[in-house]
Amino acid sequence: MRKVVAVVVGVTAAAGVLAVAAPQIRGALWPAVKAADAPAPAPAPGVPVTAGTVDAKDMPVFLNGIGTVQAFNMVTIKTRIDGQITAVNFQEGQEVHEGDPLVQIDARSYKAALDQANANSEKDQANLANAQLNFQRDAAIVSSNLAVSRQQFDNDKATVAVDQALVDGDKAQVEAAQVNLDYCNIRAPISGRLGVKLIDVGNIVHASDSTGLVTITQTKPIFVSFTLAQEHLHKIHERQMQGDLTVQAYGADNVTLLSEGKLTVIDNAVDQTTGTIRLKGEFVNADERLWPGEFVDVRLILSTRKGAPTVPQQTVQVGPNGYYAYVIKPDNTVERRTVEVASMQDGIAVISKGLNVGEKVVVDGQYRLTEGAKVRISEPTPGASG
């Protein structure tokens, strides 16, 4: 009986030892099991950037200026006689051609003046014809040695001269009357576009009036006048010797190309007050996108860079040592590279040194980059490549 109890106590003691040891064994083995089952840590993600490619483009070399559009010709239509307007034969803003009728002035009094001048001319011509007959008779008598007074002969000769002068004067009067009659019908002296009408039917107009009847501006072709700094003058002359220089007119946004023409005039003197030279470009303006009095941005094209490396303008950053750009290597790390910029125009940077055509560059997202940083390329936005 005592042995049985001992065995039971022994077994219980052994169980207690195992129970105490179990947590210690579990604690020793758990870290090893956990470390074996855990996944490997993910590599750090790259910096998200938008990429573009260095492209080869033909880029113009130009000078910038501000210009004013000027009509090729501009005429203020005025009356050259006094009278009442009986007809207005045009619409405001209408395009007219040289010789088209514009305004009619009451012509009755001027027609009467012409008729009177013609009548006087006919009378004086009749008197001249009679005087010439008398003079011819006197001349025949004198040549036949017949009796005729010398005074009569001289009087008839003088009468012929006076009547001839009257006839000549009548001819001038007829021509003047005809001119005044023609002035009653006012026609367009040039082709162009009419402005705002300044008169109406029934108004009395005078040759001495300071205001006109309407204006005509010739817009096809048209001029753009602009100025450039005098230091560019010799370069412009050199380029012009090689051929016509192209002038481009842009809208106020300096992006919208309105028209393209050629340089026609370089002023004959530099403005000493401003140190600028005035130039003029002539534009065909067939679509009339240029309008007299309009301000435009002007580009005078001097030459063209053929196949120049270009990138979007935001690709190029400015640092303490000048311009730089991030070039993306094949392993998707970046290299910070110093570049030289020839010009920036229309959102494009023209690179003269530092980038090669075909290289991949960071267009957007540079603010988080450093030399050798890993990048993750996002889909480029429209126009992101050079």
C-alpha cells in the first residue's frame, strides 16, 4: 500500500517537472520557427518620375520683338466738291476694289456748269473761225498788192489771236467742269476694306470739311513694324545678304502663329534715344489674321539649328553651378548631368552640350532625386518627350 502511494507521488512529481519545463522549451524553440517562416523584406520602391527622350529637331534661331500691324495703304475718303449726298453705295466693313462707286453727290448743278462751258466754247470757236476767214482774206489782198489798210490787216490778225485764246480758255473751263462733275461720283482709290461709315444720305458735304466720309485700309498685303536692339543690326545685315529673312507674327500668348512674312525694310538710322533700330516685315495676309493697329509678338528668324538635341523645358533644372538634368540609366538609376542650354522656346529646351539624342531623361519628379537614386518610371503625360 505504501509503495503504490510512492509511485503515484513520483509520477505526479515527474509530471510537474515536465509541466514546468514545457514553457521553457517552447520559448527556446519559437523564435527559430518564427524566423524561418517569415517572408523576406521587400526592396525599397524607386522614386516615381515621368520620363522623356532627348529628340533631334530643327530649331530656329531668332530675335524677339514687339510689333504693330500697319495697313499697307490707308486712305480717308473726302469730297472734293460741295453738295448733297444722294446715295451711299457701300456697307460698313465691306471689301472693295479700286474704282468701285462709294458715294454719289447731287450732280445737277455741275452738269449745268459743264453744259455752259461747252456752249461758251462753241461760241468762241465760231468767232475764231470768222476771224480766221477775215485774216485770210486780208492776207490774200496783201499778197496780190491790192489796196488794204495795214491797220485792218493787223486788227484782223489780233482778233484771230484773241479768239484763239478764248477758245483755249473755254477748253480749260470745259475740262474743269467735267472734273467737278466726275467728283460727284466718289470711287474707291485703292482696293481694301472699308471702315465705319461717317455720313448718311441727305447730308451736305464741303470740300473744306476736316472729317472724311469713310476710310479704306489695304490689308492684303500688310506690314508689321517692330524694333530690335541696335547690337543685332550687323548680324541682321549679314544674314540678309544671304537671302530673305523670315518674320513670324505671334498672338499675345506668344504661342499662336498668326502669319509668316519676310523682312522688307531696315530703317536708315538707329534711334539714339532708345538704342533700337526699326524694321518692317511684309505679310501676304490672305486670311486677314493680321489687323491694322494690332500688337503682335515678332520673331525674326536668323538661321536654323539642324538636328539639335531637345527636351521639354521642365527637364532642365537650375542649380548653384548652372543648368543640369537627370539622365536615366539602363538599371533605372539616375545620373545628375550638367548641361548647356542654347535657348528655351515654346516649352522646349535646346541643348548645346551635355545630352545626346536618344537618351532617357527625367521630365518630372526631380525634386526627390539625388545622384544614383533608383527611379520608377510612370506613364509619360502627353507631350512629355522632347
